[in-house]
Amino acid sequence: MSMQKLRVEKIGGTTMSRFGEVLDNVILRDKNDIYNRIYVVSAYSGITNELLEHKKTGLPGIYQAFSENEDYEPAMVKLKEKLCALNQSFAAIGLDVATADRFVCERIAFAVNILKSMENVLSSGYVNRTEVLLAARELLSSIGEMHSAFNSSNILQNLGYNATFVDLSGWQDKRERTIDQRIKENFKELDPSTTICVATGYTKGSEGIMREFDRGYSEVTFSKIAVLLGAAEAVIHKEYHLCSGDPMIIGEEKVHPICNTNFDVADQLADVGMEAIHPKASKPLETAGIAIRIKNAFDPSHTGTLITKEYICPKSKTEVITGSNAVTCVEIHDTRMVGEVGFDMQIMKILLDHRISYINKATNANTIDVVIYEKDCTAELLRDMREHFENVVTQNVAIVCAIGSNIAKPGILAKATKALANSAINILTVSQTSRQTNMQFTMNREHFVQAQKALHHALCETDE
């Protein structure tokens, strides 16, 4: 079959929860062009949070109860009831509720049986606890995507379309397959030009998709399918546009969608938590030369944001203001640092041992500031730091960034710092590499919102 027209399209969880609109705006919008599409779907909004833990707050879910040897079965029963209630809510748009309920109840019952077996194995003391817990996390995470993908294909079938549920979860499949092998095997006999393929965002593989990618696994599945099948374009449907700033902070009337950008900018956004796409999912697409399009599923007439490798904005300008107020500045002050070759390697080694990636690093003669996510600033990390260095202090801060594919213009840094100064915001650290795609400002956390407003007004709402 020809893959020249093939698009692989990812639909996020919040968007999936409004599936009736997804049908109208995305899947069936052009009745004459519904095939040559593979839809990779996330679990409905909030379901993976209940199965694992809340992605933003860390509030524990079923996995935490299992890992701490607590009674998780009542939570699984509650989840089953919630998923069946979700099924009922889709009856009006074509879901066969009885079939969907039977499907999800079977999957949950199977998962509970596997978890009980894992409990017995753990209690024996003969196995590596970490390996079993990783397997449990894989098992639990697959439930949400199986549910939403099955429902989506069932609705399409009941509406009279040829649709196929592509179950990459490996449910009850005892054969060992890598992630790539499973994807190839599942799509080997399918022809997307004659059927609407709806695939699970979770893929079971011998290497474990959660080991390396954790909660980014659905975008990794999406990326791998696009690369392995040679898609012409990879599309991500969200509930919002990729904009010049957060409309909830800046105001909807002041921000504007970004129409074009490049993979470098996408990486910069992901580094501070504003993920257009998970960086480990975007790299294979970038290497394969497959463009990514970010679309607002609820504004279907807009072409969205096209991310390509080659794009450079023809005019020097800031494309987006973003940041995070969930970061901590770890200040390492040590008088032995002056002129000491490789001193900061000791800091990097400790971060590596704790599997922590820093966002920003600022240095002078005897001080190194490292900005990391607050959730990573554990007592164990600080203990190890203080064992090696004279003085280690922390401060919960915010980081705000001005990002663009072409911000190399004299005076732009001065304009940004002036805007912050005019808003009475003290800059704790500032960073910009010679590539000049991202100006990063660290400040007191209380200034997080005002800093974004000030920078957006100065750099995105006026002629630079």
C-alpha cells in the first residue's frame, strides 16, 4: 500500500473525553477523506492519574497502593465503575455500552489477577522487587488506553464506518516482542487506506515502554508508528492551540497561535514543562524528516502549528513566552571552586546518581546555581550535595523563558530585562546560549505571572 498520504494522529486524554466533538471536528470532518489515518489515543482525562499517580501533583493512585502493599482492589472496583459510567456517557454517539462494559470489566479482572500473582512473587523474596513493580506499572498504564481505543473503534463501527481496534497492549500475549516488533506485527495485515485504525497509546514491549519514557509513553507509541510506517505527517490534537503564551495567564485576546516553528523550539518548550511533544518522541520524527502538526481539536478550521526541522522565522522575533513555577534553585557555594578544573563535574555526578536533569545552570567564580524541578529536590539529593560542598542552600523559584527560532537581534535581551525591571521584578539568574533560541530568567516565585505578562507585552505584542 502507498504511505504517501498516511497521517498518524495522536489524540490527548482531555480531548478524548469530548469524543463526540472529536468525531465531528477530526475523524469525520471530511467524509470524503477519512482513511489513510492512524489514530493513537490516550486514556480519557484523569484515568491514568488514577491508575498511576497524578501527573502534576504526584497524588498517589492504584500503583502506589500496590507498591506499598496496601489494599488496591477497592480502588480497582471504583475505577471499573467509573469506566462503565464513561461508557454510558458515550451511548448517545453510538457506543455499544454492553459490549464496552464487558470489554473493560474483563481487562480489569485480568489485571487484578496478574497483580495478585505479582504480590505472591514479591512475598517470596526470590525476585528483584524493582523489576516486578515496573511490570505492574506497565500493566496498569495499559488499561486506560485499551478502554478508550476500543470504545472509539466501536463507535465508528456502529456509525457504519470500517474501523479497526489496534490493540498494542499485548493483552494475554505471552510471546516476547520488542515495541517495534509489536507495532510492525499489528499493522502488517492492515491497510489504512480501507479502514480507520484506532491504536492504543500504550505498547507492550520486552524493553518496557515505561522504563525510559514513563508518562510520555503514548507519544512515543505515536512517534514510533509514524516512523515505522513512513507517515507523511504526524498530527497531535490537543484542547488548545500552541500559542505565544498561556491564555489563562496572558489573556485569550492577547495571545496568538504559533503557525510555524522548529524542533529546537519544541525542545525548549518541553524543557520547562510546556510539551508540544515529548522530546524523546520528537527526536525520531525529526531524524526521519516527518513534520509534526499541533492542532486544536475544537478549532478545526485552523491549520495549527507546523513543526519542521528547517524552519527559521524570517523575521527576528519571540515566538512564545512560557515557564514553570514548580522549580527550585540549588545554590552551591564553595571557595575551592575558583580555578578548579572540572569542579562542576562533581555536581553533575550527584545529579546523575539521582537521575535528575537540570533546566538551567548559572556560574561565577565560587558559586553554581542549578535550577531543577521542585519534585526532584529531595532530602537525599541535598544530603549528598552537602557532603561534598561547603554551602548548599535552596530557594523555590520560577523560571520564565522567551523562546523563538530566530531571536538573534541586538537589544532583545535589554528589552526583556527592562520589561522585568519596569514591573519591579528582580532577576536572580539569566541564561542564553550562543544559539540564541531561549532567554531564561529565574526570579522569585511570586513574580511568575507578572513576569510572563511583562515579557509577552514587550516581546510578542509590540513590534520588536
